[in-house]
Amino acid sequence: MTDAEDSAAATSDPTGEVLIVTGMSGAGRSTAADALEDLGWYVVDNLPPQMLRPLLDLTALAASALPRVAVVVDVRGRDLFAELPEITRALRRGRPVRVMFLDASDEVLVRRFEAVRRPHPLQGDGTILDGIRLERDRLAVVRESADVIVDTSNFNIHQLASQVVEMFSAENAAKHTVTLMSFGFKYGLPPDADSVADMRFLPNPFWNDELRALTGEDPAVREYVLAQQGAAEFIDAYAAALTPVLDGYQRENKRHSVIAVGCTGGKHRSVVMARELADRLSSLPGVAVRVKHRDLGRE
């Protein structure tokens, strides 16, 4: 099998996929690794190439528990790093393997090292630029054989993370998960809420003898709440207002948010409205929606 055939096989089936993350120091390997971990990849950092085969043998035993493995391999492995291209070719004969190479211009890399006030791992007694040039020479062969090359010169950390998410998310995977949380104001605001909506403008079913013992999960309460003046208008307007917010969260690589919906006790109005908003938001592209009723079981 040729290298081209190996590469084609590697991208045909995501099951058991392996991604080797490498590239220039300062180009964003840690940011990329964090983004992959947020996507559910099993990530191992700073692994010598010679340990790739044992690692993959171990993860193969886990079968579906570790279907996607990302390994950060770079010049911190010192002389061992030189064997990466040969080891990668051997691995591709038995398992889908891709290599992502992160790069940036010399000028940008110098600025990044100066900003964090750390030496380049290869500069020794020389300058940061000396270390960058030596590393670029050592990585030339690896860069030429990479499946994906990402130039991060014009990226901030959020833009790089978004790029990685876009490239390596599973098909149809959500880029953002929003939790619609109902709660009761008398028990306090949820401390992790990104935004809060107050449903106390609607009549309280608690004062209806037939509804008091029920909850917002019961059809009779749902019908009562949604029939009130302003309920439908609020849902339409709030869902429309949240749409650009959730789009923006995806662009900024904010992976999770909590939208809190409150009423007095967290039992009737907030439960109904949280459910209704969840139904609306679940149709947004790239968004997964969860519903949590924080205070539903309280007396």
C-alpha cells in the first residue's frame, strides 16, 4: 500500500482514528490539544514517537471507549523525534492515522516566546530565532508528510480552537451545549447561569387549587401557563434574542452555557417555559440542548 492509499484509508473511517499533533513550538499545540479534548478525544501530550505503538495497542484494548486518540509529539522528545515519519508510516498500515502540523511565521513565534518570557526549547545559548530556525530544519520532513497544515500566524487562541473544532468534530456533532435550567427565585439564583429570565410576570398556577399539587411537567399546567397573556410572545422573542448569542458562543469556541429560567418556587412556570425554550433552541445548527429542573423536587 502506498502512502497515498494509507492516507485515504486513514480518513475513510473515524472509528479508532489517531491524530498526531505536531509542529513548531509556539504555534498552538497546547491550544489544539485542549480543543480536541473538549471534543471528546483522548489526548496524550509530549509522547516520544517510539511510545506511539504501545499506546495505540493499549487504546485498542479499550475498543469503543477510546475511539479517537490525539497525541502531541514534538521536539521536546529530542533525538527520539527524528523517527516520527518512519513510525507514522508503519502505524498507518494498521490503523487510521493523520498528522496535523501547526506552523507560524518566525516573526510571530518570536513575539509569542517573548510575550511569555520563556526560552525556545532548542535555542541553547543562542537566541529565540536560532532555536526556531533549528526546529524548522528538523521538522521539514514531518511538515512535508503532514495531512493537515494549519498556519496560526493570524489566529488568537480562540480562533485556533474554533478551527480545530471545525476540522475534527464528529459529523453533526454539536459545537455548543446549552442547558435550560428552571429554578425558584426563593432558593437563590443559579451561580453558573450565563443569563437569567424571570417568569414571575405570568400568573402563578400555585394559586389554582386544581394545579397547585401538579408541576410544569403535567399537561394541565403547561396548557395553563402557555395560555396566559404574554407567554407565547415571550418565548418567540427570547428564542430570537438567544439565537445570535448562541451563534456567537460557537464562533468564540465557548462550548457550554446555562440559560436559567426562574419563577417563585421553580415548580410550575419556569419548568414549562424552560421546556418550550429548549424545543425552540434545539433546532439551531451546532447547538445541543439539555433541560434541568433544579428545584422541582423541593417542597
